[in-house]
Amino acid sequence: MTLNITHNLELDYLSIDFKSGVEAKSYHKDGVIVRLDKKGHVLGIDITDSTAFFNQNTSITLQEACSLLNLSESTLRRKIKDGFLPYKKPNGKDYRLKKSDVLKLKMS
């Protein structure tokens, strides 16, 4: 496998190519584009607005974290209660989570 990573700072666009080939189809969701060949094999992925996507200090709401993790609010609240995800409640009510912590949980 040949891995080629390109980050265009001017466009704020990150491209990761896993193999060469002709793109036949692509899917786009939440700033991530998955490029496929005609057999459905992944050629690469692209991330638009990559600086914001990978910003380690960005905080997100509980609802945004649920969407990112594809979990219900009750499931994510249990994970928070069980200590799997650090959080803050700046107004004493609403959860704020570091996007980097949520992404780590997604990878585990």
C-alpha cells in the first residue's frame, strides 16, 4: 500500500491517498470525503476545513458528541458518568466536551 498525505494550508484541505486508481464514487459527510474505485475499494479520504476538524482545543456540545459517535444521549451520559469521557459544565447545566477526547473515544 502506498500512503500519500497532502495538506493544502491555503485551501485548509487534507488528502490521504491509500492507493492510486480512478475514482468512481465518493461519499461526503461532516467534512469527510471517502473516495472509492469502481469495485468499491477505498482509494483515499479527504478532510475539508481540516484545521477545525483536528483542532485539539475545540469544545463541543453533548449533542454534537452524540452525532460524532453515533450514540444516544443516554448512552453517552452513562459513558461520562462511568469516567470514559472528561467534561465541563461551564454554566452548571450543559455538558462541554473536548473534541479530541471524543475522537479518542471513537477510536477505542
